[in-house]
Amino acid sequence: MVEVADPPPPRSRPGGRAARVKQAVHQAVIDAVSEHGADKVSIPDVSRRAGVRDSSIYRRWGTRENLVLDALLTSSARELPIPDTGSLHTDLTAFGSALGEYLDTPLGRGLVRSLSAVSDSDDVAAAREAFWERRYQMTLPMITRAITRGELPGDVDARQVIELLIAPIHFRSALTRHPVDATYVSELVGRVIQAAQNPHSAVNP
């Protein structure tokens, strides 16, 4: 008697319904943030835009803050990939230039408005803190690779290096509206690296 092997279990299709729902919901969040800022996003509005029941959104993300955080992190990871060029200067230059371009989009402007809000709930404040922490963890490899290559000292404050790069770009984008062009980014990166390599020396602003 010939034994017949059991058929293999069905494989879940990549890009199946769950992936399509997630993509539709994320896009609805991004559209809402671009139009009104993250603080104005509501799950009923996202449900309407995405064509997904709000109960499904609550079941997957739990809270509005978790939903917005997930959508913004997914979007920023796609729009702001972390470069790996083999050089700290070119890594930071590429990232700084991409950040400046991103902040000049409707989504970027909506994100800046939300992240700079001074009056919000504990949940919103916690989501904002989580966003910055996750973004920092994404950018950290640029600094750790530079340490490995000997471009930065091993005891460098990696978080401070990232903040020295992104803070002036956010300031220009959100407040002064001065251009974040190639010349500005290159000069900024030079000052950031100088400060990171010589933390006890003064760097001209």
C-alpha cells in the first residue's frame, strides 16, 4: 500500500488582505496628517478614508496614538532610509538632505506641527517620545559604523551627534523657512563632525 503524504499547509500570501488593510490604513493616516497634522487624526476619519471598520483598527492598533506612531514610523523609514556610503560625511549629508526635502512636503509639515505641539495629553506626549526614540535607533548605525571605521572616538555621544544634525534642519524648516540646500547641509555636517571629533573645543555656529 502506497502512503500518501499529507499536503503541505497553505502558505499565507505575501501582500494578502492583512497587508492591504495595513497599507490602506497607513495611507489614510498619512493623508490626514498631511492635511491637518497628527494631533487631529481620528480613528473614525481614518476608517472612512481607508474603507476599513473602526473596530478592525482598534483591534490591530489599540489606540489612536499607536496607529499614528506606526504609520509615521513606517512612512519615515521609507522616505528617510539610512544611508551606508562608507563615509560619515556622506552618510550625514545624504540623510540631512533627505530630511530637509521630507520636511518640505505636506506630510513633513504636518509632522512638524504635531511634534512641536506644547499642549497635549500624556498619551500624545508618550507617542511623541516613542517616535523620536525609534527614529534615533534607526539612525544610530550611521554613528556606530563611523566609530568602527575610526572616524569618531569610541566614547562619542551618538544621540548628541544626531541631534546636532537634525535640530538645525527642523529649525529652518519649521521656523525660519530658510532653504535646506546642499551648501547648507554640507557646511552643517562639517561642523557636526568637528564637534563630535573634538567635543571639548568650541565650534563656530
